[in-house]
Amino acid sequence: MIQDEKIVIDNLFEFWDFTGNLSKTILSAEDFKAVYPKNSDWPKRIFSLKNDMDPKTDVFEKISAQIGNGSLPNMLTLTESMSNLYQEDLSEAGFIPKMKQRGMRIDLSGLGFIEQPSEYKFKTVSGAAEADLFASIASASFKYQVDGRIIELLSANDHSIRLFIGYFNETPAACGLVFYDRYGNAGLHMIGTLPEFRGKGLAYYMTVHLMTACIEDGRMTCVLHASEAGEKVYLKLGFIPVKQIIGYSLPLLN
């Protein structure tokens, strides 16, 4: 695994681990971790497979069996490097690629001032009502259920994480957060915009706001994972593409 790929993925996996421990939904096994909330589709993930596993390991068969009996969520996230290494094992265990996101990185020390127009405002999430609002925006943006109780727990830990709601002409329309990992790197996560407000630059200016918050907190290395649509926004801001992450699932019968 290249160094940039490791920096980007370490932030994401630590964020999921942090969220799982905080919400008491973490599952830890010898070869992997998982977060499995009951009232939320996020962040239902299996992740952090050991990098030193034997390529002939049967861990994917074991994970497949546990997904089948309902004891693990049906989403396994791997780095592109791990995915390439275990492609045959994944296929034999029944896993198929479901989603891909591009890892990206930027050095904030060279970021120039970006003025934000007056119609865009950003507010730090505080308390249950704003946590529910953040969760509702995220749910509508990403088309999966986000539990406001998990968001509320995250918002109370301002030493590691900062959550924001974006407003367009005083109307709540976007969400986003920054997570600081143990290495001092900042990860941007859950940048979403309500469908009816897309095309107005909210994702761009939310990202700018999060990057500014990172600089204010003395963090110079910023990372994220981008959808195909979001990648264009981040390239415009100067993010450099790294390797992808790939989410695998089983085509389970209902």
C-alpha cells in the first residue's frame, strides 16, 4: 500500500471505529472490525482487514457466512490495493463490487483565501435538534438512513470532530463534518446537499468551510473519499487523486 493511500484510508477507518465505539455498535474480530447500528444504514461497514493476511486465507468465506446469518452488515470496504490482492478470494466467497470512491488528499498550507458569497452560511451542530437536522439532510442527500442519535453523540466530541449544517439563503440545505485522526490528519466526511439545492455550489462552499476549519485547528493534511460526481468539485479545489476504496456486498435473496 502506498503512503498516500494509507494516510487516506487510515482516517476513514479510524472515523468508523470512533463512531462505532462511541455509539456502542462496534464489532471486533481477529481479522477485521465492523460497525453494525440497528437504527441506521450508516456507517454499516466491515473494514480494517489485516494487511498481513495470507492471500489463501478463508476470512472472506467466514465473513460471507456471518453476513448470511445476519451477524455482520452486508458491506465490506477494502482499499484498492487489498481488493486487487484478494480479487479471486472475494469472488469465490460470493462478493461483488457495489460502490467505488476515489481517495483524495491536499496540503492545506498552500491554500489561498476563497471568499464565500453571503447567501452561504454554516453553523456548528449542537444539541439533539440540530443533530436530527444534520441526519435528515444526510439521509436525503445520500439516500440511506442516518440516525440522529449517532450524530448527536458525534457532535458532543468536539476535540476530535466538528459537524456543520450549510444554509442557502437561510434555509438548511447541506451537511458536512471533519474528523481529526490520531496522526493529526483531517478527514472530510458526509458532505451532502439536499436534492432540491444541488447545482448552487453548496458542496463546493461546504468543502471550503471544512478546509478553513482544519486550518484554524492547525491541521495541514486533509483527506477525503469522493463519489464520481464529487470528485470534480474536489479537483477544482486542488485535491490530488489517490487510490480508490471499493465496497463489496453479497447478492443476498430477500
